[in-house]
Amino acid sequence: MHLKRREFLRLCARAGLYAGLGVGLSGCLEKTKEAPQNTTLPSGLHPVKGTYIDGTSTGDAETLNWALAADNASLNYIGLTMDGLITYDNSLNVQLRWLAEPVRVSEDGLTYTLVLRDDLYWGDGKPLTSDDFVYTFKNLLFSDWLPFNYKDDYQETVNGKKLYVDVVAVDRQTYQFRRQTVYPEFIYRVTDFWAYPKHIAQKYEGNLDAFTQADELNNLRYTGNLGPYRFVEWVRSDKFVVERNPDYYLGKENGAPFFEQYVVKIFGTPAARQAALEAGDITSTTIDPLQVSKFKGMKGINVYTNPTSGYDVLLWNFRKNGWEGFRKKEVRQAFAESIGKDALIQSIYLGFADPAFSFIPRPSPWFVETGLKRFGVGALYNKEEAKKKLEAAGYKQKEGLLLDNSGNPLKLSIITNSGNKVRESIAFLVKQELSDIGVEVELKSLPWPTMLNQYLKNKAPGDKASGFNNGPDAVSEKSWDMCVIGFNTDVNAPSGTSSFFASDGGLNMSGYSNPDVDELFRKARSKEALDTSVRKGIFAGLSALISEELPADFLAFPQSNIGISAKVKGIEPGISMGYNSQLWYFEE
Amino acid sequence: MAGKKASMGEYIARRLIYSLVIAWGILTITFFLLRLGPGSPADKYLANIAASGRVRDIAQVQAAIEARYGLDKPLYLQYVDYISNLLHGNLGWSLSTSLPVTELLSKHWIYSFELILLSTVFAVLIGVGIGIYSAVKQGTKADYAVTFFSFLGISIPNFWLGIMLILIFSVKLGLFKTYYDTSLPLFSLENLKAMTLPVITLGSGMLAGYSRYVRSATLDNLRKDFVRTARAKGLPERTVILKHVFRNAMLPVITIIMLDLSGVVFGGAYLTEIIFGIPGLGRISFNAIFADDYAVVVAVTLIGAMVTLIFNLLTDIAYTFLDPRVRYV
């Protein structure tokens, strides 16, 4: 469930302005840090040559019809042919793409104004205008007939009714999102996604099958000058091929992009991918932690280590079919205090991870270290203290075993999805660590659908269908006590994590409920959070509270390792590596 | 002769009708099992969407996905729709690849076919020869060596062998590309070169198996009266082996070869396709299973069943030519 750098950017960070630390001035409440707003990709001229073969994708895309896409590979493919409105650099500063200027937000936080460049056009030569965006949102994404997965991001509750925000064209280049309620993080949603050419999409409006199967929406031939590459071919389960777009709107001055072709090659196994890189058959691929030192020692390959926004977490089951001890904070703290994060990072991630204590990763502008309880490291990795905490919570030790309320040795289960070696190793390490405080743990590696449907989904008596959070009385079909799973944080809009830890969160599978946590998540989305310094304070408080409350044991933020041929120049490593890939080139 | 042809025609027609009934049964069972299984197309999407850390209304997302897959309709209606489309030659739309299923399968079967065909030819040519030689030289060092390597060939997993071949011949020696290149024209010299390692990977196990079967069948026939008679007539040993023993020994082996060939649809070469990046039907169908792409899974199962039944029929027909004693009435 972790997203790679580009996937993460496409999926959760096609956002508005980066929220700096200052309070917004009139007409723009969130201002970017002082960063170059690239509209012409200032760069030296480089020879156009070669084919870049990207072997980083772990699976093939499902569709090039972007409104139907929910998988990251699809969004990545589409992103090669269409830039989108903005992107982010490695400091998470906004870099303009289709937008001519940064998003303007009204002082009341209800109106978002976007102004498009005037030199963008579709494949048939027709200009890309605000009308295309308004049509895309109102007639397609917000319609009843099109199953767009992110409708929720564009809805608000007004007088108890769920309504879509309004989208209106102001002039040929300008359009606005108009809300009735304040949602500070909406700025990160208004620049998500692309647009369809209205004159093409109209033909399929209202007919899902026709829209899904429309050749002209599935072959990306409508993308004109909107991205660095043009679609060539897509061989399923094999490769996706695009070629340099000579009309690219950002390449007018410097001739970008500098690769003749860009190929996404699909491999079935990490071993095959890495062998291909070693043999020089591909240009880049992800490197497993075990292989990093080997590739770092190779001539002709550079290995880049980047932070990610995904994290591995140990969930406790707070529901009625989980161990009741987890409902006590001191018990959770004792468990977290006995699971060493340094050892976990060294032995399982081989050093390529940062310890996690809450849900906001270090690269996020909302990360605040102050106040975080660092369970599992330093002084808070102490099994003797953990035993004392458990004793204080009413759980006695006998002959090295922890006794449950009935006086029997405590036996707990830990589940994770089979096939994920990292999570299986984490589960094993947790079992070992907990055995030192007298807890016997049974490991269960389960197929993903089984884990999802029989263990994590839950239903209350009388419920027709099970869901991920059917309220406090809901229980899963099969009982479990702990679960190793991966979550992700939107680094720009971390309040989305309420899905996992707020009482009414749609993905709150474990049933955690804390009114203080709920209130802080609510505040992060309230009017007062329009002031970015206030919002940062809210997130700091929330992180501190969560690190102490431990709705789950936050374990680690893994890093990604990417090996790239040393012939490729222009790379800027970081959380957004690839944001400037139009400027990458093969050295002479 | 005419009578034989008529009975053969009737036999084939009858077998084809049986095949259709069996295929329909398989299709129906697969259709319902898929929908009643623990997974749903929504699961994978939910994992992706959950990973974004931004969607709050999961029920809405789930409903959207189910609507897209047509799972919001009653099960019997889904089945009726599917059968109705099937009768019109429409195998449905693959949601995991955004192609009509027919187009998807028609584009990708050839890769599996080429791999399996070449592997089978490679395995048959070498395996049969080795098997006969090993039987004729029974009890010699050569026989023991063949036996040893045969068991080795059967025991080595394709997965490991493929990776080893890539590491030695592609990475270290640079003789071959590490992956199959679909831009090369099929059956061209370059393409056949690219197929070398996959064919060795898939074919080595088959080769070992064939050599054991052929050795066993040859030994069995070498002790038969008709061989003794042939030798007594003064026929050269080569004629005895190739004309009398080989023809009889091949009967059981034909069945196995045909079954291997029918694996083109059932993903018999899945692991080899995965290792070498060959986008064949094995890979396509396994991806479809994990993506809960029902249309593709049902179609592949249906076609796989039909192909297997037809290959069985062809095997039976081949018997009549290999063994004049075999008759179908």
C-alpha cells in the first residue's frame, strides 16, 4: 500500500499552493515559499537522444482513461503525456505547469481561482480552456453515471446534505471552485487531475460503457502539446511507449524533453528488474535494500535514496473481538515501549527507513518534532518499564509469562498480508519482542482479500453489509489482536489520516475512538485552520497526542532506493524525484 | 475406408458436443465461484485509495467500483447478461487492461504459443532422442548419466533456472538481453535468439520428463514379441528401433506432449513468462486473477477448457494414425 515517489505525487499531491509558515495576505491565504515558479523550465540546451527505459513500475496500468483510474501505474502513464496544473519540487514548493499563476484563495476561504496558460492545446489543435475543466468536473466527475473514485474530495455537507462544490468558468483561461463551507486543505484538491477535451468527451456523456470503451479516450491521442511525450503504444503486461513531443509547451525555449523515447517496461520480479539494470538493458529501476550496496559499488549506476510518505504500522484491535487490554493506553504504551524501532529499521529495512512516532513524515511541511513521544527508541525502549506499566494496568507476570484477566498466559494473534516479506518480518520481530515481556504471539499471514474481508471489515448486528468501520459495536468475521499494515499520509494535507484514526473514519478498521483526536482532526479542517500557522499548531498537537495515545504503534517510514544509469544527468534526488524529468538527459 | 471416415466424423461431432457442454459447465462454475469468493474488484482499488490517505467516504468508492464492474446487479442478471453477450461473440471488456477481452487474448496468445511450441519442439527433439538412447544403452554409464540429468531437469524449478540463465548468459556474458523484446517480429532470427533462454528454461523440465517417458516406453517395447520377430527377420537394429519400437513407444508420450501444448491457455508457461517479461496468456490470466478481472478469467477458463478438450480429441485422432489397431466407433 505504499506509494512510490511519482505515484504519491500523482495521487495525492497535484495540489494547490504549498502552505508556508506565514499567515496569508489579502486574496491569498496560503502562499508558497520563495521558490522559482518555473513556467519555461529554464535549463541548458541538451542533445535529444536515446530511449529512457524505466523499470521501476511494479505492475501494469489498468486504463489510460484517467477518470476511471484508481491505480498508480495508470496515473503515471497518463502523466507522461499530460503535465497537469502543477507539480512539486523536492522542498514541496509548487512548480507551475498548466497554470499561469499560483491558485488564488479568497479571504473567506470559499473561492479558489485558477488561471490557465494561453498556449495549451489538444491533439486536434483546439485550445485547452477553462470550459474543458468546468465540463470535466461538472458533467463527468460529479455525475451520477461516472464512478469517479475521488468524488468525496469535491463534496461538502451543507444543512445536512452532501453537495458538490460549484465550478464556474470566469473567462477563457480562468475558472473557480466555489464552496459554501470552509475546508482549508481544499487548496490541495483543486489542482488534482487533468481535463478531458469537452468536444470529445461530450460524445460519450451519460453512457458509462461507451465512455469506458471509447477508443479516443483510451489512447491518449488527444493530449496535443500538454505533456513532454506523445503516446506510441501500450503492450499489456509488457511496456508502455511514448515518444518525445516536439510541440511540448514547456520545451519551446530549451527543446525539452531530451529523450527520443520513454518506455515503461514491466517486469514480473525484482530480481529480473535488477538483472536488467545490471546488464544495462534498462535505464532505471527500484533497488531492494539488500541489493543497494552491490549496486552502489557498480560503475555506471547511481543509487538514489529518497524519503517516502508511506509508513508501516502495528494496529491494535479495539473492537469487541480483540484483546480488551488494548483499550488501556498504558498497555499500548507498554507494548510500544517493548518494540525496538532501531533494531527493526536495521534488521528489516537494512537502515533504509526513518522511525515513525506519528503519522506525519519528516518531509511534510506540517511535521513538528516537538512534543512527540518517541516510543520504541532511546529511553522509551525499555522492556522492564514496559513490564511495570503492564503490572500497573493490572496484568501480572508468572514464570515469565503475562497473565490475562482470567489468570491464563496471554496469547495474542498478529495478522499481516502474505507475500509482503517486510511486513511478515515485522510481525516476526514483534512476536520476538513481545515474548520478552511474557506475551505469546501467534503469526497469521493471510491473502490480502481474506485479511481485508474476513478480518478487517466489520459489521454490527443487523447490518446488511460489512464495511471498514461500521461503528463501535461492529466486529469482524474473524477475531484478531494486532495487524501489520501500511498506510500513507498526504504530506500536504495530512488530515486525510482521519480516515484511519477518527471515530467515524471510513477506514478505521481497528475501532479506535478518542474525542480529543476527533476534535483535532475536525479543527484541522475548520475555518480557523485557514491560518497556516494555526493549522501547523493543530497538526503539532495532533501528532503529539497520537504519539502518546498510540491508536497504533507507528513503526517506520521506509525510504525508496532507485538505481539509475550514470549517463542520465539533471536528476534532483528527494521526495519528489522526477518532478523535473523533462529536463533529464543522456550525457554526451 | 469410407466407413471408417464416417464413424470418425460422427465420433468427432459427438466429442465436440460433449466439449461444449463441459465448457458451459466450467464457465458457469467459474462465473459463480469468482463472484462468491472472498475477494472483490474493490479490494485492490481500496488498497490504492487507502494508500492515498485522502478518501473518507469508502462506501461511496466501493459502490462506484461495483457499479463499474456491474456487480450492483443481481447475480442471475449478471450471468444472463454474460451468456447473452457470449452468444453474440462478445467475451466482455477487460477492466484491468482496458481492452475487449477478445482483442486482449488475440494479441497475447501468440507469445505463449511461440514459447510453448518452441519449448515443446526443443524438448521433443532432444528428449525423445535421449530417451531412446538411454533405453538402448540401459545399465551403462551413459544411461546413468541421462537418468541423473533427467531427474535434475525435473527437479530444478523454472524460476531458479531462469534467473540463473539470465545472470550467467545475459548479465555476466552479455550474450542475450535480460528480457523478451516484443518489438521483434515473431519467429524472426532476432526473436528466436531472444527466445533461447526462455525456451531452455521451460523446455528443460519438459525435456527431462519426455526422456524418462520415452525411455520407459522404449524399454517396455524392446521386450515385446514383435521386436524379437523383427530382429529375427534380420532387420538392422536401427530399423528395429526407429520403425518398430519408436512408433509404439511414442503413443503414451503423444498424450503428454499434447497436454503440454494445451498449456498455452492455462498458463503452463506462467513462471517463465514472468521471469523473462513475456506478455503471454499465462501472465495475462494470472494478472487478471489478482485484479479480479472476471471477464478475462472466465474467458481464459472457457477457452482453456475448450483447447484442452480439443487437444485431447486430436490426441485420440493421432492415435489412429500411430496405431492402426485403434478404432473409434
